[in-house]
Amino acid sequence: MTSSYDERTVARLIHDDLAHLLHPQHYAPDHQDPIIFDRGEGVWLTDVRGRRYIDGLASLWNVAVGHGRAELAEVAAEQLRKLAFTTAYTGFSNVPAIELAGKVLDLAYPNMGGVFFTNSGSESNEGAFKAARFYWNLKGRPSKVKLIARERAYHGGTLAASAMTGLPVFWKYFGPLVPEIVHTRKPDNLECDCTLNADGECAHWVEAAIEREGADTVAAVICEPVKGAGGVLPPSDEYFVRLREICDRHEVLLIADEVITGFGRTGHWFALQRWGVNPDLMSVAKAITSAYIPMGAFIVSQPIMDALHDLPPDARFMHAYTNSAHPGAAAVALRNLQIFEDEKLVSNAGAMGVRLASGIRRALGAHPHVTNIRSLGLMAGVTLVKDAERGTPYDPADGIGGKVARHMRQEGGVITRFVGDHVVFAPPLVVNASEVDLIVDALERAVRAVTGA
């Protein structure tokens, strides 16, 4: 391990970080000894002390092409020298944004027709919700204003996106929430033939919510194809086929939140392609630029795009962000997507996802404290339990997921994420077989060390 920072400098950086910087999901007791990153290459990150780690979550599901891609830095510098920024409000545009919109539509679902660029996934989901309401107003159905969201879903950090999120910890102290956003729950006395998802939910939970609220009041349903922050919880193969039929029958729009799953993460360019389902709107971010410059988008179907092209004079689509269609971000996104194609990263995600999942099952499939090993593409999760045979969970106070993740980081050199008793993985799409094996080995050693079995 080599470092260009001496211990005095490292100590100053830690002091200043603790004193001045508010972090996402800030909780000071968890941040007393932060890892401060200095550089990265491929799936590897190096901290200011010179220690290397495998980035087992692509930083936050987003650094798809890996760290240290000089070509992305070069295209950003070239574009910023040429044209750093100009407004994209009505009447103005720029070349990279125009070309990126066309490229995204070429890759997306065949029914998609228009792209609105944002700065993040939260903004993308917020905009998709507004677009759904706007569309129904144009159709003369102003009562269709509600959004159905699911339990254990995560959709972002703005106020509406927080309300969409079905994880109470994300909105406990931020209420009151947007009242027209409601969540699914298991219906009383539900009997159906659905195959349950990894989280025990089926499509009829959504239908029950629509019927409970009244379909004439519901604008849209929003779903992650795989619940990511909730613990990497993939659907059954029939889930979205049934959900599409339910939304059509009740005249409700389907929003696919592909902020995590979009651009190759599941072994397809977009996740619902796996089941032949087309959403009405979709939200993306993260991997569109591999996070080299912040960018996101919401994408609308051709019927919605047609409606937005034929507006009455008093109905401008008054939704805007200063940095929408930022030329520097768009140029980076175009080059990033070219890397995807040149290096066949979507197919690599599929192959390495199989290796990751099979490796975890081989190492821990019979472990007495591991259950519910699940995966889809290059996303995987495991659940830690006190007794796998009986399904007895750990007491949340045990912090079992955090202990395993900490051991992986400190002893195995692998950084990943835990959600309660779930440990989850989503490495960069450039990961290779030997690096996947290192992740599996670190997980196995951590589970055995922490559980003593």
C-alpha cells in the first residue's frame, strides 16, 4: 500500500470532513472513521492511506464502466472547452443533448417517444409523476392524480420521491408527506395464483390498491423492476406481465423506475425487456453517464409525447431544471454508452451475474445462517438469519448485516451495502471473473467469521 498523503494530512481531512460536510443519509456516529477515497481504476478504489478495495456496489449502483476511464474525462474536457453550458429551455438546444435523446430512444422500449433530461434519479421520478398527471389533465380526466407505490421500494430523496419510497426510515422525520401517494399492502383474504416475488409480494397487491383508491383517481403506478435499496428483491417472471395487464384494464399508467436497473445492470439494456413488457414512462440516471457527470432522464411513450406536442396555448409543460440537457453531461453520456457497446458490457453483466449468483449459492447455499439468495443480472442479495431451517430472523439490534459488510471491507477489501439483515452486490459492469470470485470469497469468509459457523 502506497499513499501520497501523510498521516497528518489524513487526520486533517478526517477532521474537516466531520466538521463541515453533511453526507447523504447523515448519521454522525457511523462516520467517525470514514474511508476517504483518492483514486480508482476499473472495479478498484484506493483510499488516502493507499489501501485498495473492490467496489462491490459500483459506488452506488452507478459507476457502470468502472473508475478511471480517461476517455470520459477527455470528452468532458473537450465539450466544456467548446461549450460548457447553455440553456435548453424552449427555443434553445445543443448538439450533444439532441444526439443523446436519439440514442436513448434507440436503446429503450419500442413504444418510447420523448426524453426529458434531469440531474438525478429523484428528479427523474418526480418529473415522471408530474408528466403522468399532466397527461391525464390533457385527456380531460383531472381526477386521476394519485400514484401507487410499493412496499420496500426506493424512489429518491425529493419530497414526492420520498413519499413514493416504501421504506419508512427514509421519511420518518420529513412529514407530512404528499397525500396523493399511497402504498401497496397485502390485501385481506387475498387468494390468487401469482408466483410471489422475493419479498413476498404479488401483482394483485397493486390491483387491490387501485381498487381501494378508485381507478378514476389513480394516475400511475411506479415500480422498480428490482427493488434495489430495499435489498435487491427481484420479481417473479410473471409479475410485470400481470401488472401491465392490470394497469391497462384500469387505465393507469405504468412508470418503470430504472434508475438502478437501466443501462445493462440486469443483462438487458432495460430490465422489463426480459419479460417483453413496455412501460408508459420510465426514469433513468446513474449508469447513463456512469456517474462521471450527474445526469438522469424521464422518458415518455409515444402517445404521451404526441400529447405534449399538441398542447393548447394555456397548457405549457411548465416543468424545468436549469441544468436539463447539460451539454457536458450529454457528451459524457454518449461516450459512456459507446463504451457499453464497444466492450459488450450488457452481455458481460449477464455472464458475470450468473457467476456471482452461482458462486454465492455454492459457498453459502447450505449455510445455517443464510437464506433467500437471489439475483437478477449483475445484482445479488443474501439474507442473514439466526436459523435458516426455521426461518428465525436475527434481532435488528444485532446489526448482523452491518457486521458482515464491515468484515468484508476491513478484512476482505470489498465495499458493498447492507440493508438490515440483507447484504447486496452490484459491481461495475466491467468486473471480470477473478474479481467476482474475490467478492464471493470475501462474503463467505465474513459470514463464517461473524456467525461463527
